[in-house]
Amino acid sequence: MPIMLRAAFGCCVAVFLAQHIHAIRAAQVPLRSSHSDWQSTSFGDKDSLANWSLDEPPNPNATDHLVFETVNSLLQHWPNTRLRNGHIIVPGIIPEGTLLYHGRSSNELPPGPEWTAVDPEHSTCFCGFEFEKRCWHLTLATTRPLKVVYFDGTSAAKAVRGVIDTQDVITSVITGPHWIVREQQRLKVLCEWGEGFGVDGFDGNGFVVLCDFTAGVEVVSFVNLAASPNTGVVPDCLVASLTSFEAVHAGSWHNHFPGELRVHLDLAGLVSFYDTKLAPSLVPIRAGQDRWDHRVRNISSEDVLGARARLAEALTRPEGDSSGIDWRALIRVIVDRYADRLELLQYLLSSQATDSETILDLARKIQVQLRIMLTPYILRTASPPHPSTGTEVDWAVPIFKLCATTHTSPIQSDSPSMTPSEQLILEAIRGTSREICRVVTNMWTSGVHAGLDSMLNTQEFPDVGDVTKLMDAWSDDVNRLMAWLDWNVWVKCKPGCGPEEMCYLPTWPVGFNWDIGLPDDWMSAIHEHFGALGIERIATGHVEDLDDDDDGERLPDEVLKPQPRCIGRVQPYEW
């Protein structure tokens, strides 16, 4: 089509649309009802907006956002490395035909419970570690679905300060420095507990404990590798080397959603210690604490019994006895919808603007982004009253409610098929969605009142002073919301890493250089466990302070709050 003809055609279309746009809009028929009789059945108030105040933030002790993000983080290496102290236990299965790997110094199968890895880069780290440097590498395949129990956090680490609290709750064992290192005893206790429920093993952030190497698995190969990847008496995973880097690299394959795909979790049987009904004794203990300090230690005996009963019920529940809702997918829809957009808002609000024209241009751009986030929920009849006081927000409450309930209103929480675990997840999604929508609706509404919205109450020359104050308030709102949500998707290397680098989040046992005095009994326990293998170099530079007496001394932030950084993918390797 010639250029002039295309231009003429486009002009005709534009005129046609301009003349008929109102008729087109009028012809759109809602699927079920008009705004005048629109109702949401979520949160139990079918026909009232009374419980939807835009001025009410969540209760400080509420844990909806914590349940939401811990469920969103399941089976992902990155978030469970960042927040090491797990709070969730979930039944699951490892499907038939899955490969598991184990490295050792002899060609004999482990006689009892022992760790396996889902990636050989981890198992070869410890291949030939003991005694003679012989590298026997065992590859197993599951011959049936293996029944496992998954612990979130860095639950495979030999560390304390909360890392294995959830395991202790299940096994009734009190953590101590010696218990951490006497791993075989700890695994034996776990497997003895699980035997009564037909549990084959336990999963922890990329590693799987097999209780019996002759049950449900078969040997694919058991080979003596040509050379041990280790260079000394210490596992190569614990020092800067090619082997340790590749172990970290393999872990990074499962850093983010969907995470580890070779373990299938049954969220209908999830047990969360952020469930305030299941573990109310932890609520006052967490009060005022940073997220990093949360742990399950000091839970009441009554709550321990309740958690065990909940898990026992989940492990014995008939297969298929649940709602069938894909909770991970639903949570991910919400994360995908808001994560990038909130991050963009935060970036725009941190931009420097000094002159009036730049300030107003930036404010209008931010208002556009707020409107985009709310577009599916902005009702045609929603508009500020005239004349507007600038503080009236009731007109926006229906938008807030529709935004907050759209993803969950069809789900009936009192359905007979819904388990208590599913009810917990549903409430977490509701509470998290509500706060996101409350903050975003408030921000957008204030922009409308300031005359920044292109479709409502537009002012050609808004007051620059008022707009500047508004953007400061917006910045506080976004920062506060993102800190409350604390989504791990926002934790990344800034600026991004180069082509010969990867973004790394320090984890146990590599990457730390902690100069923390270790108690004598811990040093004795190390020597007892490892013998005369020169393991002191680990104890003094590569392990956490394992004095779990919790004397009130807080670990340094660089230890407690690991921060992402770029590391090289080629030699020389440095942590």
C-alpha cells in the first residue's frame, strides 16, 4: 500500500474510532454484572466495603507475607541460601528414574543413612575425601517414587544458629555443637522417625538423605574415577578451586523459580512455623526481630506436638485428598505481576529531578506506571468527587478490593477438600495481595488528586511543591512495601556481572572468612569427627560460629546477611 494511501487509511480509522468510541465502550457487557452490583466473596464480606480501609496496614505480627514468600521460595537455591533458617516442612516425592549421586573413598555402599546429591558436581567434591585419595563415584536411579520430607532453608549445612531447628522439632533432639558434627547420629534419628511413615529420605536445598541405599534405588554405575578432584586433605569444595566453583555453579542452576524440578512437593501437606495458629508461641519471640534472626528454637512443647501431628497427618493423608489447586503457580502469578513493576517504581522514585519540568514529567511517568498496575481493576464509575478535597479516598475502595481479591475470590476456603495447609496458603495470598493493592491504590489515588493522571482530574500545571512532597511520600510507600514483602527476586548483583562472572550469594561452607572465636568443645567435636585431617583450616576460616548457646551476641551482618557479589568463572578463583 503506498505511503500516502496508508496515511489516509490510518486517518480515517482514527476519525472513525474517535466518533464511535463511546458506542464501543457502551457495547461492552460485563460477564456477570455491572459495577453497581459487583461483589467479591473474598474475606467473608460479600456486600460490604466496610472492612476495606485504605488506611489500615497489616498487623505488625501478621505473617501472611512470610508464608507467601517462603512458599514462593521452595526448592530454589538462592532464597534458601539467603535466609538460612528454615520454617517449612513439606512432604514430597522424587519421581522414578531420577539420578542421585554419592562420592566416597571405597567401593562399598553406605551401610546407613547418607547424603546424596542431585548434581554430580556436588558429590565429586567429597569423593576420596577420607583416608586414601581414591575417588569412588556412585550413581543411583530411583526405581519407584521415593517418599521424602523437604526442609527449607540451608538445612543440609553443618551449622547452627537455626539452620536445623525444624529437624530438631521433628526428632525431639536438642541442638548442640557436638550434635551438629555427629551427622550420622542425626541422620539415623531422622530416618528412624520417618520409618513409621514410609519415608525414604529427606531433601535439603540440593541434597537428599537416603535412609537405605538398597531400597527404591538401583546402582547405575559405581566407578573409580581416574583422579580425585581433591588437591589435599580438605574437601576441595571448601577452598577456592575449580571443583568448588563448579559445585557453586551447579547449585546456581536451581537458584530461581521453578528451582529443583526433580523433587515434587505436596503443598497440601505443608507445615509452616509462620502459621500463627499452629505455632502461636513463636509470635512474641519474633516480635521486633529482623527476618534474618527468625528461628524455630524456643517453640513451646504444645506447639511442637501440634506441628508433629500436622506433619503426621500430611504423611498419612490419602493421595489426591486436597483441593487440587496449583498454589505455587498462583503465587508466582502474583510475583510476576508486581515484582518488576515495583522495582521500576523504586528506580524511578530514586531518580534525581531538580527543575519543575523534570519533576512533573517524572511524576506523570510514575503515575502512568501506577495506573498500569491497576488497569484491570479501575472501574469506569470510579472517579474522585467534585469538588475534591484532595484527601477523599472512599471512591477508590472498590478498586482496592477488586485488585486484592481477583486472584482468590473464586476459591472457597471452607471447601471440604481444602486442607489446613491449603487454607494457610490461601490466607497468605489474600493478605499479601491486599497489602500490595492497598499501597498501590493509595499511591495512584494521591496522584489523581494531585492532577497527575492523564485520564482523571488532569491539571496542566500541578503545584510543583506539592508534587515533590508527594513523590517523597511515594518513595517511602514503595520502600516500605518492598521491605515488607522482602521478595528474593529483588536480591541480585547490581550492577550485573560480566561475561566471565556469575552472581554468587555466599553460603555455608564456602565463601566466608569469619574471624569468630570458636568454643573449645566445638573444636574438640571437629577433631573427633574429622580426625587428624588438617581440618583446622576449615574451622578457622570456613565454618560458622557453632556455639548454639545463644548468649545474645549477634553475628556480624556480613555473616548473618549474605549479600550477592560477582565471582569469576575462570581461574584464579576467589571467594
